Amino acid sequence: MTKSVHPSQCWECNTYCGSLISKRNGEILKIGPNPDHPGSKGAFCVKGIRAVREWTDNKNRLLFPMRRVGARGSGEWKRISWDAALDEMADRLAAVRSKYGPMSIAGAVSGAAFSRGAVMALLMRSIGSPNWMINQDLCGGCQALSEKITGIPMKNGEDIDNAQCAMLVGRNPYAADPTQWRALKALKKRGGQIVVIDPIQGPASRIADVYLRPRPGTDAALALSIAHLLVKWGSYDSEFVERWCHGFEQYKKRIDKFSPEVAARLTGVSISDIVAAAKAYSAGPSVFVPGHGIDAFSAGVQTFRAFDCLVAISGNLDRLGGNRLTKKPKGFRTYLDLIHDPQFRLPVEVERQTIGAKEFPLWSGPEGWQTACHNPSVIEAVLTGRPYPVRGMYISGVNIVVTYPDATRTIEALKSLDFVAVATQNLNPTSAFADIVLPKTTTLEEEEVQLLWGGPCIGYTNPVLAPRGEARSDLDIALALRDELATRDALAKDFLPWPDQRSFNEYLLGESGIKIEELQAKGFSEFPYKLRNFEETGFPTVSGKVELYSEKLKTLGLDPLPNYVQPNADLAGPEERSHFPLILLTGLREKTYHHSRFRDQDWARRISPDPIVQIHPVTAAEYNICDTEWVSIQTSGVSTKSRARAQLSENTPRGVVSTGMGWWEPFSDDPEMGARDININGAMSYGGPWDPVTGSSDSRGRRCRLTPV
Ligand SMILES: Nc1nc2c(c(=O)[nH]1)N[C@H]1C(S)=C(S)[C@@H](COP(=O)(O)OP(=O)(O)OC[C@H]3O[C@@H](n4cnc5c(=O)[nH]c(N)nc54)[C@H](O)[C@@H]3O)O[C@H]1N2
Ligand SMILES: Nc1nc2c(c(=O)[nH]1)N[C@H]1C(S)=C(S)[C@@H](COP(=O)(O)OP(=O)(O)OC[C@H]3O[C@@H](n4cnc5c(=O)[nH]c(N)nc54)[C@H](O)[C@@H]3O)O[C@H]1N2
Ligand code: SF4
Ligand SMILES: [Mo]
């Protein structure tokens, strides 16, 4: 009997918790937290302990490539060899490419937080297409773009451990992030203050010293008002502002308008609570802890700009106990570095044709954050041929039928394509519409090296298991497909120069001096860094300073200053209000599931068998809705509905209802597996209004109605 312990990390979500994996005779005995990990410091969750193992050894695990035999979406499959799968995929993609051109092929993936994102981008570029689709318009994109525009990349650099005050805005760390939750409880214990801004009461608001409950989508007014008070009280960092902030005078004029009286009127929060939040935040060091609750909506960038500028002027930027700027070891390459490296880029005239680049130049195309395209516009292109046809798609590591809004349109688009291939670990509502499905490795079977902003450190995922069945990693699939396309003369250029995952990972480590062996032994590698070395680094903006006033936004004809934007739900006329009287929030996280993942695991289904929609008892009574009863949810402008069980709760304010996401039915006979029944995105629109920078649509704050079924 041989026993061993392997330091690794879980990356089922981008908390990236350090893990210790015990093995006996080649099989996993236990997965648990690594208390020495500088990022997670021993925090962990049930998904890391349990779900990922069952995900790997699930009875539903896809183990072999398969070809569709019935009609698309009929759910009938036949096992084929990898050779046959790659042959057919290459033939069909090459045919699409020669008929409609390289840009008619698009790739979909979650994004560049994982190696599979970079691999998808480079595979598409090798084909000659700049069109790869990412999730971030639905997740974190507004935050990232605001930070980029303002010049302060600080995502995941929240130093709660050294803070005196944490201000949570639209964040539910109890369910979403055990590392943050651990740190917040410790902060509370040592007498620090917690400010929570969230329309829905939850575990965080219950431990808050100051709890602000704004109307959904109005948070920017709170940030501008807190800044207003800090400047009025003289409790901002005037030295930093003087030396490092661009446009303070214009910014000051803007925040002048946001007295607590004005903000109270816009948000529904009391004046005294706004003042209390400003007092707590100004005491410092204070850390801003944002979440998805203020991201992924049509005013997401402006909302983040309002908070980011507050972080800057309050002196909490890159400060112990504040928001640390991204650090990385010298010579190390991140996935984003790779994507932007000139040697891996298509000609700029081609990148300019990325779908979405004209409308959202800071999102898509040559100047874009990840260069990826605008998803709803790609779906439009599939269905209408405008701005040009998209006829083939390769989807990997994303379940777009469930997680993109408007499942009906996504399904229609997939059905109409000339060719669709999906790489996945299990059959799901997206793979249901594929011609070919490919079995993918799980995080226990892959080696991954990445920068963890949180540590900060370089994190390492140890491939502790050999791939089950015939599963392959994204890079291996991409390399094999590239070779097949090359023999068919269907490549623009080869942008995948690595023979295997190890050499890819060594390329990322670059000249950092960090070796794979060290990572294997420890599971991570820390590196030295400095705080507030602004004289050395400057800020990556036009002015070289933190741009309170954004020169980039001005050039694009957008508001260069952070502002409050009225929520779309407020713009509805009397008829829409009477038909759709309630405001819908989506995305409520559950500890058991990760978006659409783990939906086929018995233990999780026992804890959480059905989707729920939370509703205030008084509102429920108004619409004859009883507790635990199934209701249909319909939003304004969308004809399809979604079902969920009502949960009467005073956590939700009157007139607002809140539901989760990611639901589908793995064991259903329905070939769509519930994607247009219990999936909230069956009832959501992916159309505009879009955030003018990221193209994000409102994933919450939509007008809706609930009807008992
Ligand atoms: N267990 C589990 N953990 C996860 C995930 C998962 O699926 N399962 N997903 C991961 C991913 S990718 C993400 S993006 C994160 C998401 O996790 P979080 O960043 O915590 O985001 P949400 O849970 O969507 O919403 C957080 C809070 O925002 C509030 N909110 C809604 N609308 C508004 C608003 O207008 N203003 C304010 N101030 N608050 C609002 C909601 O009531 C909620 O309490 O979780 C990550 N962690
Ligand atoms: N209405 C509404 N829609 C939303 C949201 C919302 O709040 N409301 N939230 C949005 C957010 S924040 C996000 S992040 C997206 C999530 O959207 P998705 O990324 O689509 O969600 P997942 O279910 O996490 O992953 C989908 C597929 O990725 C693959 N995959 C999963 N884990 C791994 C892995 O470890 N390795 C590899 N190689 N592949 C893997 C699997 O095939 C899995 O089925 O959904 C967004 N959609
Ligand atoms: S929070 Fe859970 S799922 Fe996310 S990385 Fe940590 S252990 Fe894995
Ligand atoms: Mo997300």
C-alpha cells in the first residue's frame, strides 16, 4: 500500500483555495484545505472536498467522444474514436471556413481566468478568427473594465486580514467565497467594522455594523455620496490625490451633486445610514469588497467607477488593509499577457472585425480587455448573418444554454449552425445541441499554473489522477485539432507552439525563476512585492495617473466621470409597470452548486432539490403566492418563462424577488434537460440596454411578474 499527500489547489471557482490531496494506491483518499496556502489560509468549501471528486467519477461522466445520430438536440449519440471525432471536426470546420471565411468560426469558453481561455483564443486565432466568447460580460467584466479605465487593477487584492473596516457591496461571501468569509469573521472578532450594501438581507448583513439596503442598481449614488462626505470632512488622502489622481477638480464638481440627501432620495437608504457608512469607511484602513451584485448590468462600469474612485481618493489603494494592486513575479506571464503578446496576435485589420469591436472597443477587438467578442452580437450574427455569418462553433468549459440569458435564442442559434462541437465533462443542455461531443479532463486530471492575485502567489494544480476514460485537456484537444486543420490547409498561422501542457506551463513561468518542482512540492510559490511603489510603476492610463476623469472614456464620447445611472426598471411606462410590477434579481449562490455544475450529484440535490425565488410575505399575498408553491417567472420583453418554488422571506424587500441561476435537469427525458423550464435564463433577455463599455445586459433589476402554476 502506498500513501502520499500532494499539495495542489482547487479551482472550481476563482477563489483558488490551496488544497492537500491524499492518495492511497493511486486513488484519492481525501481532499482538504492547505492551511499554509498564502491565499486561502486554510479556507475551503464542500465543492472542493466533495463535488470535484464526484464530478470526476460520476456515473454521468462523459468518457469517450460521441457523434450525434438523431436530429440535432434529439439526445441520441454513438461512441466514436478520437481519430474519427477529430477528422470529422476538422472536415466540417474546414468546410465552413472555406465557404464563409475564417471569421465565421467562433469559440466559446469561460474566459482567461483559466488556461482553457487562453487556449481557446489561440486556437481561434490559428484558424484566423478573432471571435472567441467569454463569460465576463456576465461576470466580473464591469469590475475589470472600470479598474482598467481608472488605472487600478486590484481584483482579488482585498486585504481584509489587515483592514479595520470592510465595505461589502453586492457580495455574499458566505456562499461565494470561504476565504473572504473567514477573514470577515476574524475582522469582526478583532473589533473591526463591517459595512454591507445589499438590497437582500443575508449572512453578511447579519454581522454588519452598518447595513445599507439600496434599491437594486442604485449603488453608484451611495459611493458618490460617501466620496462627497469624505471630501467635505477633509478626510481624504489629499497628498495622494494631488500627486497621483487625474481630474480631481472635475470629479469634485460631480460628487458635489451627491449630498446624502440626494443619495437618500435615489437609493432609498436613510441619510444617517449613509453618514454612518462614510464614517466607518473613512476611519480605515478600509477595504472595498465588491461582488457580482453590482456587476453584470447595464450600468456596471459606472457603478464600479464610483467605488474605485472612492478607494483611490480615500488613500486605501495598495495599502495594508486596503485594496492591493495586482502584483506578479518579474518574468512571469499571465494568461492575459499571453493573449496580448504581439507574437500571438492576428493582424489588426482582422482583430478590428471582431464581433462587437465597433460598438464596445474596450471590450472586443484590438483594444479589448481580453480581445473577446460580444456574445449577444455573436448570437445575432448566427441568426441573421449580420455583420457577417457565423456558421461553426467550438464550445469548451462553458454551458451557454444554461448560463447565457435567453436560452431560447441560444438554442435557436445552436440549432441553426452548420457545425457545433462541445467539449465537456458531462452531457448537459449545451452539448445536447452538438454534432460532436468530446470528453474533457477535470481539475484533478490537469496541471495548471497561474497567478493568484489573492496570495499573491503563483498557484499550482497538481494532476493527481490520470484522465478517466479517454478524456483530454483543452490544450491536447486544441493541438490535435490544429494538426488536422493544418492537413486541410485551414490554418491562418500556428499560435500554439507548445507540444504539451508542461511546456505551456513552463512558458508561463518564463524568467520568473520559479520551477515546476517547487510548485509540485509546495502547491504554490510566493514572491516578493512592494506596496505603494507608485513612483516606480506609475499607473497604466493615458495620464499615467489614477483617472478619476477618464481620458479614454472621453475619447469614446462616454461620460468621463463616475456617475449615477438610473436603473432601467425605473424607465418603464405605466403599462409595463402594471404588467411587470416586481423587480427580479438573479444569481443567488448556493454552497452546493457551482453555476450549472454538480447538478447531478445526489448529496447536492438532497440539500437543494429545486430552484427557489425569494419573495416578501406581503408581496406574496398581493399576488396570491403561497410558500413552497411553484410559480412561473416572466420578465418584460421575453415570451418564455421559468419556474421556481416561492420562498416567503422578509430577507427580500417588498416588490423585489430574488432567485438563483444555473438550474437544469440532468435526469430528465426532455432533450433540453430543463433549460427552458427551471433555468432562469430561459426567462431573461440578452438584448440591450447594454453597458456602453462592456456590453453587459441586466442580469438583475429586470421588471417581472410571478404567477402561481
Ligand atoms: N457556492 C458557489 N460559490 C460561487 C459560485 C457558485 O456558483 N456557487 N460562483 C462564483 C462566481 S463565478 C461568482 S461571479 C461569485 C458570485 O458571488 P457574489 O459576488 O457574492 O455575487 P452574487 O451571489 O451574485 O450576489 C451577491 C449579492 O449581491 C446582492 N445584490 C443583487 N443586486 C444588487 C444591487 O443592485 N446592489 C447591491 N449592492 N447588491 C445587490 C445580492 O442580494 C447578493 O447578496 O461567486 C463565486 N462563488
Ligand atoms: N441570469 C444569470 N446568468 C448568469 C449569472 C447570474 O447571476 N444570473 N451568473 C453569471 C456568472 S457570474 C458566471 S461565472 C457564468 C457561469 O457560466 P458557465 O461558465 O457556463 O458555468 P459553469 O456551470 O461553471 O461551467 C459550465 C461548464 O464548464 C465546464 N467546466 C466546469 N468546470 C470545469 C473545470 O474545472 N475545468 C474545465 N476544463 N472545464 C470545466 C463544464 O463542462 C461545465 O459544464 O454564468 C453567468 N450567468
Ligand atoms: S471556494 Fe470551494 S470551489 Fe472555490 S476554490 Fe475554494 S474549495 Fe474550490
Ligand atoms: Mo462568475
